[in-house]
Amino acid sequence: MGGVAPSPPCPFCNGRRTELASTFGSHASLSTWWCAECRSPFEVLRWQETTSPVDPGQPSNKSTSA
């Protein structure tokens, strides 16, 4: 089963001192985390198997079949 890791790394500084700021972020599927090292907030998908912050600038990995 998926879920957010107890402490995901910060996407900005790769710091490990992060804490959950809010169970729900800008969407119900996101949680908001706070990095104590660079003092930046970031969002993580709540049910994602591997913890990776949301980056809207990255292209989707979905493939389309014709």
C-alpha cells in the first residue's frame, strides 16, 4: 500500500529535516511539508509509493496508445 514517507527529503536543498505542516495541501491528494534546513514549504502526493515532491514543470510520464 502507498503512503507518504515519515519524512520526505526537501526538493530544494535535499535536506532530511522535514516535518508535516498540513495533512491536506492545495488539493486533497497533496500534503504540505516544511523543510527546517532551507525553510521552504513543499507538497507531496499523499498516496504515492515513492515520495517525490510535486513539480508542475515536469512532463507527464503517461504514455498514450494509438
